[in-house]
Amino acid sequence: TITTEETRRWLVNFSKRIEEEKQYLSNLDQAIGDGDHGSNMARGVKAVEEAIDDDSLEKPSEVMKKAAMAMISKVGGASGPLYGSAFLEMSKSVDEKDLDEVVEAGLNAIKKRGQAKLKDKTMVDMWEPVVESLKNDTLTKASIQEAMEATKPLKAKKGRASYLNERSIGHLDPGAVSSGYLFMALIEEVE
Ligand code: ADP
Ligand code: MG
Ligand code: MG
């Protein structure tokens, strides 16, 4: 399990990365979507940072729940409710369960909400291999990088990118990349 402070540092580190890579994420979304993934995420994580900068939050679950609410209320795009559902579901187990199970609960929430499966070129293509890696104790920055790259040859089946059909092939999925930053931040703050 992780501590309240680790949870906070994880999310703050995620926020810093998103802010740094905001333009890159929007450029990725420009290629196969509407070009707003970086700005959507930056708005969301800024709200997350503000919401969790609160000494009255005593448990990881309380931090995670605040983060979920911030993502849901501040991010207009598809990604907001998906990250929000993931964080909300994770908040239910983060106080007691090991991280692999916590992240798996997040993955299941994303799948339930978005109805995407592996290889549909979505966030699921990051969350699912990460759950596997956490279970096998093989989560590294390289494995995350690999999962990002693996979205490139895929044809999008869900979300805006799916409107492009074949033309979505050959580009990284923006949501898989931003999710990769979430797990890189996890490695840095918790592992
Ligand atoms: P929007 O597409 O509404 O502009 P964003 O640009 O913020 O929202 O987010 C796009 C990302 O959301 C995609 O790159 C993809 O990873 C993710 N996404 C979209 N639809 C789904 C879905 N049904 N299931 C999982 N992830 C999805
Ligand atoms: Mg978009
Ligand atoms: Mg949009």
C-alpha cells in the first residue's frame, strides 16, 4: 500500500509532467483528434493539485477522491470522465490494497465507462499493460515507453480518433501517452 504523502507526491509529479508536455500532448491530439488533450489535461491536473493541497486529507483514499472530482469537473473532453472514474474507483481500494490491484480497479473503471478494449488505441492500451507489469514487478520507464509506442500502428476504435479510421494509424494515442506519464510519476514517487 502507499501512504497519503506518496499519493500526493505521485499526483503532483503527474501534474508537473503534464504541464511540461502539454504542447506535445496537444500536438499528438492534433494529428488524430481535436488538438486539445494537452490543454484538457493541464486544466485538470492544475485543479487536482489545488484540491489535494489540503492538510485535512488524512488518507490516500481522500486524496484520490479529491483528484477524481477535480478531473471530472474541470476536464471537458473524453479524458476527464475517464481519468475521473479511474481515480474514483482507485480511491475505494487505495487504503488497503496493493498498487497492482488499485490500478487494476482504475483500469476496470475506464473500460466500463469507455467500453474500449485492448488495441482500440485508447488509454486502455497503457493501463492494461501497466497492470500486468505491476503484477509481475516489471514496471519500468522503458516498459511504459514501449506501451506508448505500441499504440502507433493501431487503428482507433473508440473516441474521436476512430472517426479517422485507417488514417489514425501511424500516430501515438494521446491518452495512452498522458497515462504513461501518470505511471512514470508513480515509479518516481512510490516504487
Ligand atoms: P476529446 O477526444 O473529447 O477531445 P481528449 O482529447 O482530452 O478528449 O482525450 C482523448 C483521449 O481520450 C484519447 O487519446 C484516448 O486515449 C482517450 N479516449 C477517448 N475515448 C475513449 C474510450 N472510449 N475509452 C478509453 N479511452 C478513450
Ligand atoms: Mg481532444
Ligand atoms: Mg475535445
